[in-house]
Amino acid sequence: MMIPQEILEKIDKNRQRYVEELLGFLRIPSVSTYTRHAQDVRKAAEWVLHHLKRLGLPAQLHETGGHPVVTARSPFQPDLPTLLIYGHYDVQPPEPMEEWITPPFSPSIRDGCVYARGATDDKGQFFTYLKAIEAVLAVTSRLPINVKVLVEGEEEIGSPNLEGFLKRHRTDLKADAVAVSDGSQFSRGVPAITYGLRGLSYFQIDLQGPRIDVHSGSFGGVTANPAQALAQVLAQMKNPDGTVAIPGFYESVVPLEAWERQELAALSFDEGGLKAYLGVDELPGEPGYTVLERKSARPTLDVNGIWGGFQGEGAKTIIPAKAGAKVSMRLVPNQSPSVISALFKQYVESLTPPGVRVTVTELHRAEPVLVSRDCTGIRAAARAIEIGFGKTPVFIREGGSIPIVNVLKEVLEIDSILLMGWGSPDDGPHSPNERLFLEDFHRGVRSAAALLYALAP
Ligand code: BES
Ligand code: MN
Ligand code: MN
């Protein structure tokens, strides 16, 4: 079914108000990883709950043991397909604060964008669906398909409680397709359907040397130094050519096929633009693969943070007691986080020199996923994006991870997984001055509304 023109006009007319409402959502500092923000995370859940209720959708807030899950569903209409809309209302920490031109939780509009933590990841993108539903109901008073909504507050910490929740509510959440807008267009103005996400394996390494920081003159030469040991361990994570050095790391990687490499090459990725965005001269990585392949379809490893020893002004002659790092790996099909976890731990332990004690803790994981491109849902998504953006979408794989996507596929047995990012690749999710172009937000609302109709018989 084609979306009635009247609905698109309604969306165009209310564009400004939608943005103002979004600002209220963005003001809530729902940083899921900080326990001191737990009440704010809950506030964001309640904000979504009330918003869903205001749309006339019966909605519920569920306790999970962690941050709450919010669900809603439209009155069931037999013989119509059901779409499950997934999003997350939690956000990443905003630090470093001094980098923000305007504060992360005081959303500010400039240069045609809204700047705030969560603007693109994922509050602004998820909110498009609520406004789409509102616009449809304002014009027609009933939705063209059945809609279920699932919003969580733990995506940014690896969705530790959502799998259990899905298993407990399997029948309530049954759907024919799931829509997730938590990524981006291929480039600004070139919308995309995402058919692959990388997985994730994330660890903390803690090294303990002497019981306390000790004088490096009195004890140097006889005491293992955990900061030095850490440098040695991390230096051996990758080979000089940029490949990951963990034995067995590449074993289960499904190779890129010729058709896919051709297709990715045809997208003509703007490497100069990426260099300028990053402020670097080179885009190094695994030999034999293009930049686009390396950033989305090949596995990799990164040190996310590193600490140890004296960091203050001037010099302090010590051998530190402790040092540590956060290390993550992006995985591709068919690498399994549990296999990688064992390989990683074994390798780190084997590299740790005598005299330091090592503890490796897994912080979170996500399965890599490839979804079907050849189904009626994907064709409907493409038509919806054409209406919303005025352009045919391209197919891409994303380098980021959304832990629950694979679970939706396996536990709810939904094959039609529609990953459609409304944002732009330079929106800066997880960075200071995260933003969302108001034009992208608007096109997102239009696409989301068009999707409800494109999926209708
Ligand atoms: N929305 C992102 C995932 C993403 C990023 C998709 C870029 C497409 C492009 C999501 O919120 C996210 O940040 N996921 C984490 C997962 C982790 C915390 C378990 C990630 O990828 O680091
Ligand atoms: Mn996200
Ligand atoms: Mn994120």
C-alpha cells in the first residue's frame, strides 16, 4: 500500500514541533554505564512510556534487573502483518566535556543540526517512529499494519538483560519484521539499507605488579613493572602489517565473496572525506582490503583505553603497582564471541611476563550478523526510503554492533530485519558534539511512516 499524501503533508507541517519534542528527550542524561545516572536512565524510560501512551498505544515499563524495557503495541488487527520497532533510549558517556561546544544534555540547534548526546544514537532516530505513528493516527485513526515497540536502556552496555526479556516475552513480541534505525546513511544524501553488523568482544586487562607503588631506584632492576608489561602485551596484539596477531583469530571468518567486493567497490567510498573527518593522513589496516571493506566487513582489534602509573605534572620515580587497558575486537560472521574470548584470554596470559599478575575480564559481547537482503520486508524498506529520502537506497554493512539484532533473529525467528540508518556517517555518535541533521530527522519520520504503509498488503 502507498502512503496517503495527506500523511506526508502532516509530517511536513509538524516538522518543527517534532524537533521541539525531541529536545525534551535529549535533555535526559540517560548514560547507562554510570550507576550514578540510573535515575536519569529510568526518567528516559518513563519519558518514552508517556509518549507512547499519549499516542494512544497501550504501553508498559518492565523491570529487568538492570535498566527498564518499555514496550507498546497497537490494537491487534487480524490479517495484517506485524512490525516490531526496536530502539534504545540509553546513551554513551559524554566525556571529554571540554570538547563540547554546547553541553551534551542541553540540546542546541545550529547549522541545521541538533547537537546533543543521543541526537543520532539513538534517541533522534528511534523518535522518528513515534512521530510517524502519531502522524498516521492523526490522519486515518488506525495503523495500516500491527505495530509493536521495544525500547531498551542497556544497548550501550551490551544489552545484558534483553535476551532474557525476549525469551520471557517471546509470544508477545512475535512479529513478521523488525525495524531498527540505529546506524546511518552511506553518506549524507545517499540512504542505505544495512545488511551486516560486526560483532564485538570487549575486555578489560588488569595487571598487578608490586603490592604498592615503590621507589624505582630502590626496586628497579628486580621488580616486574606492570606498565611495561602492559605495553609489551598490547604491542603484540597486532602484527606490524595491521592484522590481528591472536592465534586462531581469523579461523572462522567467512571470506568476502567476489560479488560483494564488486558491489562495495561500486559504492565509491570517499576516503579523502574520511581522512578529513578524522584529521589524519593515512587509513591503515589489513593489507589486501579496501577501506570500506576494512571498516565494515573485516574483523579488527582496538585498544579503547589505557592507564597505569604516574600521570601528574612533572616526574615521579616509581614502579607502579597497577596498569590496565580496555581492548575490543570487532567480529564478522562466523566468528563467535565465546571462541574469541577464550583465544584472547589465553593469548594475553601467555604474553604476560613473570612477576606480574594478570586478570582478563570480559565486559560485553555481541554476535556478528548478516541479514537476508532478499525478502518482501527489504523491498518494502527500499520503497519507504525512496519516499522519505527521494533516493533509492544502497546496500551496506556497518562496522558497529547492535547486540540484540542477532538475538531477534534467533530467538524471535524474525528473518525480515530492516536496518535503516537515518543519520549521517559524520554525526559523531560516541564523540563530543554528536549531532543529527534536522533534514535527516525529517526524512527519517517520512520514511518511517512510509514503511508502515509499504509493509501493508
Ligand atoms: N548505534 C550503535 C551501533 C552502530 C554504530 C551501528 C555505527 C552502525 C554504525 C550502537 O548504539 C553502539 O554503539 N553499539 C555498541 C555496542 C556495544 C556497546 C555492545 C558498539 O558498536 O560499540
Ligand atoms: Mn545505537
Ligand atoms: Mn552507540
